[in-house]
Amino acid sequence: MNITLVPEDGTGMSTANTLCTLVEATAILLNDPQATDWIGSEDDEKRKAALVRSMELMREHLRWKGTTLNSTQRAPLPRTGLFDRNGYGVLSTAVPEDGKRAQAYLALLLFRDDRISESGDGIEAAVRMGQTSVTYGSGGSGVELIPDWVRVPIRPFLDESIHVWRA
């Protein structure tokens, strides 16, 4: 398998499959003591697969604030209408470094735990009120698909409010 990474260049590409390059992700993870398996690996194809899958998961499983640059944009970033944790506007002409950092962390998780091919369809959730408990989902481990420590860098860009839809 020969994976070609197509990093988002800040123009809202329809063909992008990653927010950062393999070199950028490795540089981000270089000083992380938990990333020795990524840094020491010579399996570039597995690392590239983790980057591609991590962007797909970020795109499919996170609700983002702001608006994509166009209707055909594949990557979740860049976006218009974003603000950083200090309230400053985020440029919509480039992928924010925090977005690249979150992707690198998620790719590391997928790479390390060999979760590259997981679909996330087995996520299960439960709600308990008094004696009543409701479980929904399609079974699975109940493990959070995108852990909080991955979301931290991009939290200001995420819509994490609770939404309720009625049928």
C-alpha cells in the first residue's frame, strides 16, 4: 500500500486527506515522551495511514464552530469564524497549528493502539436517571472515540454544546 498524503493548504481543498504532513506530525510529537513508538518507527505507510484516518475521524465525529471555506472542502480546517482560547480571530487562510497538533495526537493514538481501521460504529453510551437506565449505540467497548486530551488543542474550535432534536 502506497499512501500519498495531500495536506490541506489553506484554500479549502476537495482532495486533502490530512491537515499536516508526516514531517510536521513527527516534529509535533518529537518531544512527547509517549511518542517513542511513532518517532522510532520506520513504517511510514502505517504513520501516513494513521494521519489519513485521524483526519477522517476529526471530520466525521467532531462538531466544529464556524464555516468551511467552500461546500467541497474535505478537511475540517481551515474555517471562517473561529477564535482561539484567548479570543483572537484565527486566520481562515491556513490550517491552525492547534489543528495540526490535535491531528498528530490522534494519529499517534491510532498508530500506537493499531486502531487505524476502526470505524467507531461500536461506540455505546448510557444515561441513568434514578432507577432508569437507557443504553444506546450499536454495542462495542464504550471507549471514547476521540479522547479529551486530543480535543484540548482544538477545544475553542469545537461546538461541544448539547443538542436535542425532537422527531
